[in-house]
Amino acid sequence: MLPKNIAVLGTILFAIQTYAFMATVKMANINARQQTAVANGVADANTQVTATTATTTTNNNNNNQQSTTTTSANNNNNNDNEQSSSTSTSANNNNNNNNNNGQSTSTTSANNNNNNNNNQQSTTTTAAAAGDSANDVTSSSSSSYPTVLYSAIEFENLGYSGGYYAVKELSDVDTDSCSCTLDSDTTAFSGVNAPLNEELSVHFRGPLVLKKFAYYVSEDWAYNNDSATSDWSRLAYYDSSSSTAENVTFLTAAGNDSSCLGYALTYAGKDGVSAASESTVLEDDALIISDEEFIIYSNISCDDSGYDNDCGVYRSGTPAYHGYYGSVKMFLFEFTMPNEDTAPENTTDYNLPAIWLLNARIPRTSEYPTSTNCSCWDSGCGEFDIFEVLNATYSDNLYTTIHDYQGTSDIDDGIRANGYLKRYTDATMKGGVVFDSNGSAIVFMNNDTEIESTISSSDLNSWIEDAGSMVEDTLDTVESTSTSSSSSPGTMNSVIKKSINESMTQEESHSEASFAETYQQLNEAEAAASKLENLLDSIEAKMDSILAEAGESKVEKNEKGEAEEAAEKEK
């Protein structure tokens, strides 16, 4: 849902990528010069120019005169290219490059030759699928989607200990000099369902009609667990047919535009997308079309903007409200997602409706910033996509995805469930997501769901069980990562991960140190990349010198030949 950039470390990573690109260009130039030198007879064809800045690195390529620059994260490069130039930007890299003939190789990485599986996802399917039985995928990517239809999805083992970078300051918001500053210290989180145990905002994208919404909490409830059977109490409710709104505030991004924050939040009008001067209840069957969005917060106002205040820093002049709290909580919906028949087909997110949850901090500053420092999203404060159409090709498939750093280094794609739910374009749907006390998040669709003021444990269990087939996805238990030379340095996320089997005290004590170590590692990587560029400049200059000497030598040889020929003629 968001521009995906690592907020605090974006500048460093960009610098590394830039150095990698520049290195590739330089190495290609060096290769060309080397081949020219061979042609001029001043270098042997087996000459090898190698620039390596690495720790515990293995390079074995079967390439002939290959130029490779690697600044990497979880990347395997096994190249059989002739006279090729490639750039990989990653960490924990396996480069296998042997038998180099006229090869120029540049590697900038740390603690390579590690096989890290940050995108691990252990999956158990416990019921027959309701649809096709094509291969599931165990981690999400932009080009592959789960192909099996289910009626319920369960993520087990949800929650880990770590931290994220909260926005500390907003400056010159309404000018071209707009900027944001993230705190240098992390905001720590831990416990069951963390970081999604923090306050969440609820988001909707069209084409969609929201008929009912409710938020519930329970003291202790776990799916199919006889020892955790507390009932559920409703703490927020919206019913479009009766214009009922309890502990609900509708907001939308219809305010002033900012060069770094995008459009400011305002109260939503009765249509859900126009600006209103005060809190307004959506009208009955309000339809939002493709690329239109609104948000639901609680009706509990935030204190003034301030890093140490209850809602942290948020944009001045915007309505600011608390999200929905709790480790054990549930969100239920009654809604329709009709096919788009109003918006132009070239509309952004055309016919891609969605319902999702965000850490409530995010929209209060900016959900779609242009600056990398204007949101905690990239550092992993949390997003949970409940029902989302991701691709027009699969417009009837609703996918469920978690975006944080539990079991993956790719927050952009996140961890996607190994199945999908059905989008009915011509019928009302009922369902939701429940976060239980055992660290399970269960998404289900069942039109027997009743959005009452109190829901019994047995009723909820039956709705989930009677929904039909369920796919279970077990998230990784993530261990703390050593930063010694014999282990993978990972990226920011792999260092902040902590085992959920450790005690809270142990986890919290290591969190800040882990982030500091990671930040230092990336600084060192940037320095290594800079050294690499200097080294490549030196090599390039050397090749220029060799070529210049070769040229002079060739000129002298030609002049000598001409002189001898003239002397011969005189005789």
C-alpha cells in the first residue's frame, strides 16, 4: 500500500547501489581497455584485473572476460556469461566464479558465502482446497501468486521482538523544502502478534461499499483452544443502513498537498472521499471507486503532536485520533467489492479493491510519502492486508499479506498466505481477521457471521470452522543475528529479529544493540563501496596509462619502420 523504502537507511543503500552501478560501468570500460591492450600486444590475454573489498568472500565464476560488481543481500550469482557486466545489490551473497580468463571482478560485501533463507515460510495445509490444486508459493513476489482457493487463512507463530524508527520531526511541510527526520533510536516492540499488537488504523480502497464494521477485544481467546475461551466485546461499530457510528472516525487524504508528505488527512464527507469540516458518518451504501480510499480511526483524540506524546509526531492542522489497540483483537466487516464500472481503465489501482490495517502512526504523518524519512513503515512498524486484490489478471482473488520483518527481508512483498479467498463481485461478503492470544491471525469469510455487541467464543470458532477449507502458514521463529565475520550480517530486518522463544527481558535488552550494530555495518558497507570506487578509478587510470604506452610504442614502431624503409630506398 505504501512507497517501499528503508527510511533510515535509504540514503546508505542508495549510495551503495550508486557505487555498484558506477563500478559496473568502470569495470566495463576497464574490460574494453584490457581487450584493446591485448590487441596492441601490451597485455596477455590471460591478464586478470581483480578488485576485491570483502570479508569472508568466495568468488568462483566460469566467465570469460566478465565484469561483475556485487553489493549484495541474499543473492546467488552463478554466471556463465561471456564478456558480460552485471550488478547485484544485496547482502549475504554467494558468488561462485572460477576459471577466469581475462576477468575483471569487483565484489563489495561482508561475510559472504552464507546461505540465508530470510524469506522462509513453513506451510501446512490441513484441508482440501476448494479450487485448483496448482503449486502454492511460500513467499510472495510481484510475479507469482497463490493459486488455491480457501475460505480461511491462518498465520501461526505471529509476533517477534524488534524495533522501528518513528518520525521525530516534520519541517517546512507546506514548502518545497519539506523534510522529515526519523529518531536515531528505535521504538521497541515485543510480544504476541507484535508489532501488530500496537494501535492500528483500518483502510479501504475501492471499488467497495462498506455496510458494517466492528472492532472487538477479548481477554484471552485462542482458536480451538479450550483453555482460552473468553467472549468478545465490541468497542467500535458502524452500520451504514442505520447511520450508526460508535467509536468511529472517518478520515480521507483530501487535504493540502505537500512535497514530501503528499495529501493531508481530513475528515471524510458522507461519500467517504471528499473533505468535511467535522466528523461525518458515511451515507448508506457509499461507493468508493478505484483508487479512492478512506480510513477508520477511533473517536479518541490524540494529544498535541510531539515525539513523547501519546500519538507521537503528526502533521499540524490535521485531525489526529488513536487507532484500535490490543494484542487480542478482531475486526469484522460486511461489504461488497463490485467490478469497476465508473473509473477510467487507466486509473491507478483500477479494479483492485482492498481492506487492510496499518500501524496507526503511519497515516497521521503520511501514508504515501515522497521522502524516505516520513514514515515508520519501511523500518517495520507493521501492515496487515486482510482482503486485497493485487493484480487485474486475478481480480477475483483476495490475498492476505503481512508486511513486517518476521521471516523475510523483503518488506515490500512481505509474507503472503499460501492461498486466496474468493471475491464475489455481485454479492455481499462477511468476514474479518482475528488476532488471538496464541499468536495466530485468522482471516475468514463466512456469511453466517453476525456483527453483534458480544460474540461468544463458540460462535467465532464455528464461523471459522464452517467457513470451509483453511490454509495454515507458520511464520518463522526468528533468532537474533550475530555480526561476527563468520556469520551473515543480513540487512536491518535480520538483525532486529529476535526469537519469540526468548524471554521478553532478553529480547528487549538486545534490540537496541542489534539496530546499532546493523547501522554500523551498513556504514562500513558504504565506506567499502567508496573504497571500491577509488580502487576502480585507480585501475581505470592504470589501463589508460597502459594504453597510452601501447599507443606510443606503436607510434615509435611505425616511425622506426618508416625510417628504415626510407633508408632502404636511399640505398
